[in-house]
Amino acid sequence: MALGFGSTEGSGSGDRVTTAFTAHATQRSYGVWIYPSDGGDSIKRVFEKRTNSGQVELVIYNTSQFRIEYERQWSGLRGRWSTPSFVADAWTHLGITYDSSNSSNDAVFYKNGTAQPVTVLNVPTGAAENNTDPYIIGNRGDGTRTFGARLAEFAIWDRILTPDEWISIGRGLSPVCYPKDLRCYVPMIRDGLDLINGVCTVTGASPRTHPPVMSRRGVWIE
């Protein structure tokens, strides 16, 4: 079972999972399975690192522009990149990599393991900014940007995953099969368990069908 967010897939507008993970890194890879549905805010949050501070990292499902956006806050202009959104009512794996060591670097998007076209919306300037807030899945900390969707297998690595690794994960291999620099893993199988950082706080999200994912033991989880 995955977790559903919003009035269609979950309980309501405030649905979210608050992780116990607060750290930053220069190199990052993010992965999550998404089942877009109806409802939620028009600028839906796949995740955001924001509770009490200003935004620093987030992935938006922008329904008005039909695109997925990754944003990274810098001291001058924030960096923003996008790729076309996914079809509704079907599981799709989203992967994103970003290296904030240089403002000329662009985010890279993967759909089911395949690299996607990228549009640069803003080129960042200054220096990458950080905060001490946790990552919020399916919303932001104030509960005003809920995602009307099912989400599963949320993961963060402190490195850039290779194209071959993204292909395997996009075909259903669990993130735990690539443990090197895996810093956050929230499978959202029936609850908000984080297998690395401890139990998350689940607000409103409801159990829904999980995408088929193969664990490290070669067992399919559905």
C-alpha cells in the first residue's frame, strides 16, 4: 500500500508526511513514484524542505503549466528547471539529480528511468542556501500545497545516480538496492516508516495501492 494525499486520494488539504531528515548536500538525487489524480492545489508539492523557514528545495507538479518543476534556492536568483508532467491515474517514477557546486549546472529529470527534456526557467546566482527544516512529502509544512495523488518510495541520495541506476529503479527496483549515500528512504507502505531516519509523522494521508517494487531480497512489494 502507498499513501494517498488530498481529498480524492487521502483525507483532505492538509495531508502530508513529515520526515525526520533535515540535512543538505551539494550533490543530490531524488526519487519517488507518483500516481497523479484529481484535487489538491494548482501548484502541488511532491516534496518541499520547509516548515518554519523559507523554501530551499522543492518539487512542484504545476497543473496550470502542465509541467514538473524542481527549485533550489540561491542567495541571488533561485534556480528553476522543468520537464513535461506525467499522465494521470497511472504510476510513473520520477527521478531528479542536481549538483549545486556550480550555478551553471542544470537539474536532470528521469521518467521511468529515461532522461527527459529540461527547460531552464531560472538560472541561479549567488550561493546555494540551506535550512534546518525537515523534508515534507505531498505538501509543505503549513499544509497549503497538497498534492492530489498517491506517492511511494521516496528516496534521497547524496550523490548523482547513474543512468543505469535510474533505469533499474524506474523498472521497479527498490532504492535500498543502491545503498551508497542513500540518506532518506520513505517507502510509504501503509504508513510513514523511514527505514533510515526513523518514523515519520503522517497527517491525513490514506493507504492506497502501492506500485510493484522489488526489494533487495528479490521479493515484489505491491
